[in-house]
Amino acid sequence: MMKEHHEQGKTVKDIEGVLKRVPVIPGVVSAVKAAHALGCDLRIVSDANVFLIDTILNHLGLYDCFTEINTNLSYVDEEGKLRIRPYHDFHTCSHGCNNHVCPPNMCKGLVIERMQASLAKEGKKRMIYLGDGPGDFCPSLKLKEHDYVMPRKDFPAWKLINENRHLIKAEIHGWANGEEQQHILLQIIKAITIHEERQFLSGDSKFQTIPINAAHHEALPKALPLRY
């Protein structure tokens, strides 16, 4: 697709300009900023690419809210053409996931498992995962009983989760629009904060982890994990 754009005379600057004009779901920017202000560790797991995500986050003033971005690689070659490379090498099927809805270039479930192992060593343990695409189903299966998954209603992830609720260990909270997403997310963070404060006062404090899978710009495929 990037090759076709280049052959039609479209430059990287042209693509960047279009990305900056793509509308944002109302409420999402303020939700990201609020979660970050509350001390959550926001991380992106996305089947987009570095150029797209960096361009949008910088344009919205959100880049510094995220501690980690996991997505397909991108670079500008010697001809000035934007090139995209897969996160996992799909020619060798390197991610090895048996979930048929995971695209060959990226298994988000494996990314979440790697995060879980890292966070466990730090004593942080709660995740909130937001997503809407079919690729967001696999990471939902990796979440634990104390985690939360927030699928966008009437989108593929919502459908797959509802058809396989017996496989989902995390608490499920659907959302339909940006305002509802922000309200539910901040309510979950508030509940976790209150729980942590009570544990602290009782002398049994452990920092919690909140991963989330999705910084929702209409063109920004999904995935932010939060760690609180």
C-alpha cells in the first residue's frame, strides 16, 4: 500500500498530514491524560506501525504518556518511500500462536505474556486491556482473574469475547463510545486505588499493574497497557 502511494506521487509528508486530520473518538484523549495523571503505566500494543502511532501521539500531545509502544516497524528508505515491516516475521510464522484470529505478523497475546512476566518481577499485577479488533481477543485470553478487559461493543473483540466468555478470566466491561470508555476506565482505576489504600493502611501493600490495550484514535489500532 505504501509503495502504491509512493508511485502515485504521495510523500511521507502527505501521509503525515492525512494522519493529523483523522478524527479522534471524543473523550479518548482526556481519558489517556487522566489515567496517566493518576500514575498508570500506559503501553501500546498495536497492529499499526511506528510511523502512524508516533505521528498521531505527537500530534495529540500524548506521546509522553506511554512508556512502551509495541507495533510493526517502519522506516523511510533511500527513495523517500515509507516502508513497513512486521512485528513478528510472518514468513517463518515466528509467533507460533494457535489462535486463528491472530494475524501472522503480530500476536498481541505473546506481547502481553512478556509484559506479565516482567511486571510480576516488579510486584505489579493488575492489567486493564482495551481493544476492539479480532487481534485483541488473544491477549484477552491471557489476562488473569484480577485483571480487566474493556472491549468496544459491537466490534470483533466484543463478539469473540461474548462467544467465549467461559475462556475469559478477567472482568469484562464493554463500552460504546469515548465518554463511556473514559467513565468505566476511571471507575476501575478508582476502585483499584481505594483497594490499594486499604491494603497500605492494613500493612499489606503491593503496587498493582493495569495494562490497557488501546489508545483509540479512529486510525490508531489499539493497545495500551496500564500499570498502576
